[in-house]
Amino acid sequence: MGLPRGWGLLLALGLTMSLVSAVPLPAAPVEIVRQPLRNGAFQLAGDVLLVLENDRTPTPVEAFDAGDGHSRWTYTPDGLTTLSYAAAAPGADDVVVLWPDLCRSGVTGTTVAVDRRTGREVWHAPGVPVRTAAGVPGTVVLRSLWSDGCGALAANAPIGGGLRWQALGPGGEPRWELPVDAGTRVAVDSAEAGASWAALADRTGALAVADFVTGRRAPAGDLVAASGDIVAAAGDLLIIAAAGAGSPRGATTLTAYRRGAWSAPLWRTDVPTVSASGRSDRFTVRACGAVLCATGQLTFVLDPATGAVRWSPGGYAQLAAAPGGLLTEPGAGVVHLFDPATGAESPVLDGWQRLGADADRMLLGAPDGEEATLLGFRAGDRVLPIGTVDARLIACELDGPRVACSTGDGDVVLFRLAT
């Protein structure tokens, strides 16, 4: 008798690369439900799989039980509301927040919260939610002009109209509101764990801080950003990026202040790159894992404590945190992993592609014939095999033992791992 389907490919990959762990073959993943995705989106939210038909207006959302795959409920918002994303509401395990793709919808949009168990609407509010840190209570919703939310904030350009942040409790009760005037440059905290504040530069360049925990606004001492400067908020750092007079040719000068310690800079450094033309995010400084990434025409990785340039990938790259404290370029495809301190690249596992990740695990897949995918978790320079799924998987969401993936046939499949 031959090996079960998929394991022949696994052994072939192992002989070629010597990178697949020698472990007993686990039980195959158990499929729970498979549903047409209909050009929509999906999201695992606790014990339900949500399927959003976001090419329809208004957008129907159907919830499937992640235990047995049965349909629990269908929710369709009022009016012309479109919905593209979903996440558990902060501090409310039984509430799911749904919101539109601001850039795709072309309108301010509406955020909707529904009861995860019944699909009953709990509250709705104009705008889109901010991805906030765990210490920020409630859901913070940003209401702005479509063009500001989609363009000006990313470009660190003055907003064309006023905007407002509003914090809502689990039942939709307002906790605080914080308005921002037109003409302000806004930089939301880019911390990987979520935002807890934003930096604001008014029409005169005077800098202030908007606190998402308290809803209060406070001046950043006497700090001022010139009209051509880029302002960034990254973890507990406020950074001003300036190119021009005082900066070496072809370089951008970064000056960092520890949040709340405004009297003197924490560090100042010159990064040998300038703004990239033709991009809305022409120059960015953001948190990427435990380091900072400064990206213009080129990308450089900096030490957030000293500002020292550690390394560069040698071109433009959008680096992000990966399990194991490493950096990667997010998205599906061949996996490139880098040491954040040195830039040393881990071995590329030929034949395996990244399907998804959570805080601790990276899920990889390798084609098994034309209709199946062999799965494994990356473990250092190896792959720990976890079984085969009868579908060509494209991208996956992980939630404990449950995994939901889009397929090449236009479906979403939910399965449970044996371990």
C-alpha cells in the first residue's frame, strides 16, 4: 500500500531540501464547512466563520458555526452600506465589528457591531474603526472625508476636512469624542500591536498628541514640524523626518522624541534615502516588529533606542513582524525571513509558500497535484507537516486549531487541525 495522499510529495521535498522535520505523520485536518466566497471576504471571529459578500450593496454577512459548520445567522445592513472587514470588538467577546473598505467604497462608510451569537445589530456609527492596542478600551471609530481617510492620512498631508475620533463601548455607548480641524497633518501610531495615540501637526506646525485611551489632546511641548516635514508616531516615539537644508544630499534627517519627554530629542540620525515620487506614502517611518523601518526610495531598518541604521534590504520593501521575532514581507508567496538586528536571511524553503500567520505560527503550503495543498508550520529552518487539504489554498486565517482559507476555486474552506 502506498503512502496517504500528499506524503509522497512531503518526502520528496524532504530529500531535496533536508528541511522537513522527521516527526510522526499527524492526523489529517478535518474539514468543517466549505462555502462559495462569491468574490467576497471571510474572517474567523471566535467560534464563527463570517462570509461577507462585499461585491453586493448592501453587503450580506453570513455566520457559520466553527464547530459544526451550520449556518447561524445572516445579517444585511440597511441602506447602501458595504462591508469588507470584520473583527471582535475590543472588550466585548460576543460582539463583532464590521466595516467597509474606505478606499474601495468611495464614501465615509458605516461601522456596524452585531451580536456574534445571533446576528442582531448592537450599534452602528459613521466611519471606520482604528486598529487599537489592547489597552485602549472600546472601539475607536474614525469619521472623516473619504479622501482624507484613504489618502491624506497615508501621505501625511493636511486633511481637507475635519475629522473625528469617537470611542464606543460594547453596547455603543459613547465614551469620548476628539475632533481634529481641517488642515491638520495626522499620524496614527503604527505599533504592530495596534495604535494607542496619534500625532497631530496643526496649520502652524505645532505638534500635539491625541490619546486613544482617554480621548484627550495635549501639546507636545513646544515642538513644531515644518510644512515639508513628515510626522510619524511609532510605539512610544514621535519622529519628525526632514529632507533639505541641514540634511546630507540624498538623505533624510530623523529626529525622535520619547512620548511625554519633549524637552530634548532621544536621538537624531540621517537615513540615506529620500521620498519616493509617484507614491502617496512617499516617505514613512513606522514600527516593524521590535525595530523601526524608514522607507522612501529605499528601506532602512533602525534601532528604535538609538536611531542607528542596522541594515537595508537593498531596495524598497514593506517589512513586518513575523513569528519568532523575525521580519518578513507580508502576503502570500515565497517566504523571506530576516533577523531584525542584522538583516541575515533565513534559508528559503523551496516549494513552500506562506498562506497565513498568527502571533506564534506561520502556516506554509505546497501544491499536492492539481487539487490539493500540503500544509506545514514553519519551525526555524524546517517545516512541521500537519496534513493535506483537498483544495488549492490561497490565503488563510488562523485561530487556535481552526483555519479558514480561500481557495483557487473561489470558495472558503474551514478546517480543524488535529494538533
